[in-house]
Amino acid sequence: MVKTLFCSGALVALLVVLPGRAEAATYEVGPGKTYANIGDVPLESLAAGDTMLIYYRATPYKEKFVIAARGTPTSP
């Protein structure tokens, strides 16, 4: 009985601790990249560990954007 409770508790703890996503995503913005403009990136989907790389282009990026996600100490 005690062993069953321990295994059940360990399984629940493992499911709570594991993140919903297996890998962090990298979003590249710039000429010849997946996203031409910063606003093209799905900013509402950013999560801890994700990276947005904004590359130089001759025409400045004239955009405002907000990132409303929280990082963690291990995945800023």
C-alpha cells in the first residue's frame, strides 16, 4: 500500500514538474530569414527558453512589440 502511494505520488510530481514543451524555439527575424519583420513572430506563443534573433537590415525595424512571457532561472 505504501509503495503504491509512493509510486502514484512520484508520477504526479513528475507530471507537474515536466514542462509542456520538450524544446525551446528559435525565431529568426531579418532578410532571408523565416520572419521578415518582428511583428511576424508569434509573440503570444513565446515561452521560457525561446530565443528571438533579430538580424541587421539596411532599413531599420520600426516596430513596437511586447513580450509577455516569464523565463525561469534555467530558461531565461
